Amino acid sequence: MRQYEHKVLFIINVNQYALKIINQLSSINTWALDLVFCQPFDSHELKDLVMLRHQAGGMKFIMDKKYEKTLSSWEYMRLFNRFFNLSGGNPGYTINLWLAGIRKISGNTLYMEKPFGKEITFNEDLPQDEIFYILHFILHRRFSVKSLSEILQNDVVSTEKTVRILMQKGILTEKFPEVYCLNPALEIPLVKKLKSLELL
């Protein structure tokens, strides 16, 4: 960046927690023309996002035995308020909640259920070593076992064991062959948990 910043505009996309660490190491904020923080969507924006994406697929849906065209404006409002309350306005998480509601596909019809009304919480204390791994997945997004072992300066066998445990618990998922990431449905609750522990 120092070498080419007068010729090239660099746009860096990074989550706020990773940015905090990068800035501590390199003072990257002092090089930036501006910082743009993406704000959460409101329930109307979430509805527009999900419904435009849904309609682009050419499918119809039935939710709790009601056809989409028979849902009233009030029912749509209540539905997307629930999505907003569960996702905190995060569009990616909302789409995952929408997809998780699909129970069956028949022809061009999706049979769906409304998302649960309660947000996921972690009441029990997670083991310290698992919290340490989760923190790295929040900061770096995805890892192979080998690259995670290198960052942690840990042996591959013990790293693989902890990754397997986190997968069995549903906290991690295999995004690509042998490349792991946080379960998208749990990412926001995990961030909240680590914030409550003052680790983020």
C-alpha cells in the first residue's frame, strides 16, 4: 500500500474485530481516506432483500400452510420483524434463517416454517480452548486445519481434534473440502457471547 497508494485505490473489506487488531499492529486507519461501517438493515430492507432474492428464483412458498399471496401486509411485517429481532439486521444471517425455514420442496413450491421466536444463547460456559478457537474463526473467517495449526503454533493432531469437537457441537461447518468456518446460524450469537466475556 505504501508503494502504490498514489496510483491505486485500495478497498479493504474486513470485520470490525479484525480491523481493531490490524490497526494495533500497523495503524492502518492512518492510511485510510475513510472508514465505512455497514449499518444493520431494518425490517423493511430485510423484507426487500429476501423477497427480491426469493422471486428471482421463480419459486413460490407456503408458510405455515398459507400461500405467500394470501399473507397480509401485517403478517409480512410480523414475519420480518421476527427476522430482524433474531438477526439484529444482519442480511447474511437473515438469509440463512430464511433458508433454514425450508422444510420441503415440491415442484416450484417451498414449504416453509417461521423462524423460532427466541434468539440462540449460550448459557453454559464454553471451554477456554474452544473459545480461543472460536475467536480466531471470528477474526479470520475460515481455516484449514494446517493453517490454523500454524497460526496457533500448535500440532496438527490436537488442532484437528478440537476442530472435530467444534464440528460435532455444530459450532463449525466445512465450507469447502477441509476448510472450516463458523456455522452461519451461530455466528452472531457467538459474537455476542465473546463480547459478554470482553474478548471482542
